[in-house]
Amino acid sequence: MKAFTALMHREFIEHKGAFFLGPMLLLAVLFGLTILAFTVGRVDVHLSGALFTVAPLIIYEMGFFGLGFAWSLYLAVTLFFYCADGFAADKRNNAMLFWKSMPVTDFKILLSKLTAAVTILPGVVFGLALLSGVLLFGVAFATMSINGTASVGTLGAIAGIYGNVALTLFTALIAALLWYLPVMALVGAIAAAIGRWAIPIALLLPTLISTLEWVTLGGLHPFATNTWRFLQYRLAVPQTDYVDTWFAAAETATSGRLGVPRFDGVAASGEVLASLDWAQIGIGIVFALAAIYLASEYRRRVNDN
Amino acid sequence: MNELTLDPAPPSGEPIVSARGLRKSFGRKEVLHGLDFDIPAGRIYGLIGHNGAGKTTALNAMLGLTDCQGTIRVLGEDPFARRAKLMENVAFISDVASLPRFLRVRELFALLSNIHPNFSQDKARGFLEGTDIKPEMKVKHLSKGMIAQLHLAVVMAIDAKLLVLDEPTLGLDITYRKRFYRRLLEDYMTEERTLLITTHQVDEIEFMLSDIMFIRDGDLVLHMQMETVNDKFTQLVVTDPAQLASARALKPVFEETRFGQTVLIFDGVPRAQLEPLGALSTPTLSDLFVALMQRPTANAEPAR
């Protein structure tokens, strides 16, 4: 276990740029922009004036969700490129033989990469996303305090909002990582075999498989096959009614209506988890392990440094 | 197989490496043609051969990096099936700079102390004392020589029974090379450890070898203790052309002309018989290499 943890740690060190330094830079830029926006008056006109007076707390919820969405996009892209590149990094860095001189199996090494991709790497980005929320809330609350629209009660409400939204983002992150685990494993396995070509291959793979079914089994066109329908379902982002409903209500609220119920993180998280197809997640975990095993066998046999 | 084999000193126990009928093919080309050898414990072996002779393939087979036909056991284990387990007691430096370049020296040591049960961070630090390598330096910022020093410190800090070095000093200047081997002998070698080295700079490792293996086109052509090499092979320098015919009659394994003198190498011919014909000496490893490893297709002037 100690060796496995160390292997995940080396993944973090190797990809610190994408998963820590890059987000830190983004965070610094975001913080700077927020400070600037609230201090030079641009946001003051639109938000901290009438809007904050009418529906201030909705702004926090929507703002944090917006941040969470932006960070999710960043994470999705970096994780894809991590899997497509990180699994081939030992070969690219000419370090394959060094790691093979260590008493760890190729399976353990590749599994540590996949485990890092669903634990510490997104965990660090999530931590920074939470921090970005704190910074945004802090600056917004300070501005509200200055213009006299905030109170101690508001601070408590903001903390509650922060906790609810953070809980939902965390649950959604876990759900997404579980849901897309087989995709990450497949991209990583392809990368272990063919390096960076995994990027175009992984993007083309659904079309290729669907076309193969269309060619061999027939159908209207390559995008009207069972394979395509399954992949569409399997690659779609898991969604819940709760979040959609709340968003619809929130949009109305920002137009001037009051009385929108606060976002309930526990209820939303519960719905996120309930909406998941757990059988598919189970199958996906088995598929991911199989893909990593096959890739490790390839890596064990092919010794090109 | 044209192998000149004398039994090495009988091993005290099980050999560290044992190969029987070791074959390896890449596609249709067979690069190892059924090697048979044992490497006992506590020896320093030199595995020597031309480029493409099969040295690295043989090493890869020993290290479990490639699957082969035949049987090979290292420390009693099948290396390909049990590489990870085997690497607890085997350390190696490959012929390419393979240290992870993104790590700092201290990060490398910290990771290794968690990954390798027999790695000592204190020992590794100790080996780097007196060098220009500092813990905060990134591997990618080190010079080639410093990377070699660092890699050597890493493998010497592993309490391994077998250390395999595949062209460990490739691209290094003579100072680094000499320091590298001196360090290895002084700070690492013990009676319990076995060292296997491949290099093209055979003269530089000759002084430390206890045994040699010459590999040519996938065949083992010589496997012998160095003392036996000294007894078995004799180099004769003939300055008097009148003696040349007599010398050739004793069937040298190699002959060449150097600065007007004829140099001949004999295998198993008593020195007393050669003494009247010219000046005798023990051939250096590189002379022996040239003598025994000539390939008709690769040499315009084959041995007579």
C-alpha cells in the first residue's frame, strides 16, 4: 500500500502543472478579476446595487454553481489529456526501464495512474474550486458589507449556501468520476499502447465501433445503431431533476421574484446518487480493471523505452 | 555453438543466474541461439559483444523485461513471470538515461524509500556527499555525468544481490567513467553481491572483472574466469620474419600486423613453446575481443 501511495504521489508530482499550478494560476487570475470587478465599480452597478438588494443570496448560489461548472470543464479536459498522455509518460520520458527496475508490477503502476486520476488529481482541483468559492464569496460579502446590504445573518446564510453547493458539487464529482471511470481507463489503456495517438483514437473510437456495427449488421446509417445509442447513453452527463427544477426557479428569481427556496445540497446529492445507473457503474469498474490489466500485460511484454 | 568454456570456480550454492537453451527471436530473426550459462554469487562478470550481438537481449531476459524460450532463473525465480518480486534483490542501470527527469533528487529518494523495500535513503545521500548534486536539484537540470552519478548512488543504495549495468558509462568522459567504476568497487561490491556489466570500453573494466562472457551473433563464444584467460591465451609479438612460419604452425587464433611487427594470439599453446619465437605477454581484453569476435562479414581483414 505504501508503494501504491508513493506511485500515486509521483503522478501528482509529474502532473503538478495541470492539476495544481495551472488551477492555482487560474485561481489567482479569478481572484484578481473579482477584486477588480468589485473595486472599480463594474460589478457594483449590476450586482451590488439593486440586484444584491433584491435577490442577493441567489447570486451566491448561481455564482458558485457557475464556478463549479467552469472547474468541472477544466477538470474534464485535464483528466482526458492526463489519461491520454500520462499513461504513456514513462515511455515518453525514457523512464520506462527505471520504473521496471522497481519491485512493482506494471499492473500496479497503471492502476496507480488510474487511481490518481479519480482521487488526488481531481481532489486537488476540487479543493482549489472550493477555495475559489471562498474567495468569490469573501469579496462579494465584503462589498455587500461596505454598501450596507450584509449582516451577520447574511454571513450565516452564505455559509449555508456554500456548504450546500459544495456538497452537491462534491457528490456530482464523485458520480461523474465513477460514471466516466471506464472511459478514463480505456483512454489510458490505449495510451499505454500507442502513446499520444490515444487522443484522436479515443475521440474516433465511438464512431469507428458504431460504423463497424452498421457495416456488419446493417442499419439506416452509422449513427442509428445500438452501439451508438448505448454510447450516447453511457457518455452523457448524469443529470437530476432537482438541479434542473431549482435552476428554472432560480432564473425566475433573478428576474425579480423573491421567495425561491434555498438550494438543498443533501436533497440534490441524494438525487444525483439516485439518478445513477449503478449496474452500469459496476460494469464500468469491471471494464476499467480489465482494460488496465490488458494494458499492463502489453506494457510488460513490450519493452521499448 | 563455438563456445570455449572452462568451468568457473564451483559455486558455493545455487547460481545467481542460470540459463539453459535461452533463445529469443524478433519476428523471424533469432537473436539468441540457445545460451547455456551459470553465474555464481560474488563474481564480477563482463558481458562483452558487438552492437547487436545480443547482450542487451540477454540482459533483458535476466531482468524479466522480455519473454524468451528455454529456461532462465535468477535467484531461483523465473524473471519474466516474477519480475516485480525479483527486483527486490536485483538492481539495474539500463543503457539509456532512465531516471525520471521531472523529479527533484530529494523527491526521487523519498519515493524510492516508499517503493523499494531495500532502498536506503541515508546510503543514497551518503554516496552523493562530495558531489555537486544537491537534494533540491531536478534530474532534468543535471549534466549527463551527474545523472550517472545519481543513478549509481540510487542502485548502490539498494541492498541487492545482483547488480546489472548495461553500458552504464555511455557518453561519459574518462574522469567520470573511472570514478564510476572505482566507486562501485570500493563502496558496493561484497562477497555476497554479484555484478554483471556490459560495455564497449572493455579496457576500463578489465581490472575489476572476475569472469568474462563474449557473445557474438547470439552465441556465447567465451565464458571464462579472468585467471584462466590469462593462463589460456598468450600474445606473441614476432619481430623476426624468419620465426613467423614457426609461429603460424602453432595455429594462432588471431594475427595482425602492427607497425611492422606481427602480433599473434594463441589459445592453449604452452608458453615454453612460444618463448623462442618472440616477446610474450597476456593479451588485453580488447585484444582478445578483436581476436575472438571478428565476423567475416564485418571485417575486411579476417583473422587467419
